Amino acid sequence: MNNQTASQPLAGHRTTLTLLVLAYTLSMCDRMILSILFPDIKAEFGLSDTQLGLLGGLSFALFYATMGLPIARLSDQHSRKRIIIVSLVIFSVMTAFSGLAAGFISLLLLRVGVGIGEAGVNPASHSIIADYFPPKRRGFAMATLMLGGSFGMILGFVGGGMIAEAYNWRIALVSVGVPGLLLAFFMAKLLREPARGTFETAEPLPSPPILTTAAAMWSNPAMRHMMAGGVIAGLMSYGLTQWLPTFFIRTHELSQSEAGMMIAGVFGISGAIGALVVGKFFDRLSIRGFQYGLWMLAMVPFVSIPLFVMGLFADNLTTAILLFIIPGFFANSFMGPSLAMVQTLSPVHMRAVSSAIMMLCLNLIGLGLGPLLVGVLSDILSTVYGKGSLSVALACFGLFAFWGSLHFWFCGRALSKQKTQGRTG
């Protein structure tokens, strides 16, 4: 066991982080590309918004979330590198095969396959990062990993939109699936797995049963509220993100490539900058105590959501874009700090499973229900608002962010009490 007491990350952390960011980028690209293809898929298969919500959310998230738990337990016991590589190959192949779908059911089943493949990437990646970076450098490291979400959104929306316009939606899916196989080859050559518990002083215990880890997480009030805040923020974030391309196509009559490029700029690039800035600021606040970083996250929706709602109902595209810049900046700022706190609050031998439990809740509820609920709400409101029903549905859905803020605030308060009692910080 190699115990690292220094405040610096291990040698090779940049190469490792780059590879993991690329894996997450392709994962998010394969996950998000479907939303830019919604109009074409809807037209070819004659689907409702509710069915599109199923394709974009629950079909993927159900198996992505549930398979994450047993795979994460394997990550706490066996080679995390091999698990990431195998997962990368599976979801890449399933994405490419999605371009061959004959109808709604076959596409639904292939999206399930994508979810199963992606289930192994995040828990193993988070566990590796926690062993490369000391606790008070993990917020920025996790935020850097979350850049893959923004890069994947850009690649999926811009690349997917352009390929779909030039050829068709099927070719777009095949095109974004194939690069994952190439990355798997480079990962096999370059990725180095560190010793477990590098920055912890105690020897890690054997990985316990999943229910034992879940009970340990539930028994910690800070962990409970942090997970609740992250899951609710994810519900809102995934629900809005999956439907934004369709919103711009319907409301502002943009083409797929125009909508993809616009969202990539406002939410992709701006979101990437925001994730890094917030992650770095979170680490700096954490020097005083982790609770200050959580209280910062609690304040974000009070700045971003009012502007987002105004952007949804703006009269012209320019005004909408300007109003969306700040919401785009903060769109995924909660992810890096939240995932870093899971690793920091979890014992070494429970880290990958703790991460998988967090991702199960985040994806099953957030990614699984978010797009579906927006689609259902849009269908219901269409009898009253017609073409504008999606805008109203997105505005209503954005209000979930304030509920998440409450839990982030309570998490910070719990961490403050634990620090006072000598249990954390």
C-alpha cells in the first residue's frame, strides 16, 4: 500500500485525466446525440414527444443506472482499467448499431445496450481520480472530468446535426459510435491504474456488499442531502438539455446544424468554462471547509433560473441567446463538486460503489425521468399552448433547481456540524 501524504497529485495524472475525459466525452456524445436527431426520428417513425422522452431518457438510464452497481463493486475489487475499456467498446458498438434500427422498439432496445455499456465508465473513472488526486484537489479534477460532458454535447450536437443534414440520422449515429473503438485501443496502451487509497492513511478494507455501502451513505446526513441536491439538479439539467435542440428548432425555426452549433456554443463551451471555474472555486472554498463550497452551489439557481425562463419566452433568437449565456455557464457546475464529495465522504473500500449509487440515483431519476417528464408535460400542455407547449414545459421544469438548492444548503450545514464535532473537514 502506497500512502501518499503530499498535497500534489501522482505522476501521470494529466495523461490519465485526459484519457478519462475523452472516454466521458464519447459517452456523453453517444448519450446526447439522439436529442439533436429527435425531429428526424419523430418524422420517420411517427412518434409522440412522450416516446421521444422514453428514447432520450428512461430506455438508456434504467439499465445504465442499475448495471452501474454490480459493475462498480467489481471496480472496487478488480481492474478499473479493464472495466472502462470493455464498457467503452460496448457502448460504442451499440451506438453504431442504433443507426440500423428498424423502428421505435428496436431503437429503444439498442439504447438500452448503450446504457449497459456506459454503466462501467463513471464509477471506475471516479475511483481512479480519487487515487491520483488528494482530497482538496479533487473538486477541480472531477470538474475537469466533467468537461467531457460539455465536449460530448458539442460533438453530439454539432457533429450529429451536420452529419444528419448532410446524410441522415442513421449515418450520424454510426459516425459517433466508431471512434470509441479507437480510444479503447489507446487506453489499453496508455492508461495506468494507481494503488487504491493512495492519499488515505488507513489500509482499505475488503469491498462490502452493496447494501452495506448504501446504508453507510444514508447514515451520513451530509451525504444524504448532497445526493438529494445532485439528483434534483440532474433531473432538471438532463430534462432541459435533452429538449433544448427541439425547442430551438420548433420555436426559432433553426436547422439541426444551426441548433447544434448554437447550443454547443452557449451551453457546451460556456458550460465547460463554468464547470472549471466553479470546480476551482469549490476547491478554494474547501480549504476553509467543504460546507462553503456546498453553500455556493445552493446559490447558483437563484442567478441562473430566472434568466433561463426569460430566455425561453424571448421574442427573438438574439435575446434568447444572451439570456441563456449565464444559465449555460452554470448548467453542469454542480456535477464536479458533487461527485468529488462522494469520493471524499466515502471510505476507500466503498468509493466505486458509492459513486455508482450516486450515479444510479442521478441517472435513473435525473436522466431517466427528466426528458420523459418534459415530453409528457409538453404533450399535455399542447392542447392549450399548441406549438409553445414545449417552452412552457421547460420553464415549469426549471423550477426544480430551487428544490435542489435547499438540499445543498442542508448538506453544507451538516458538514459544518461534522467539522465542529471533529468528524470531517
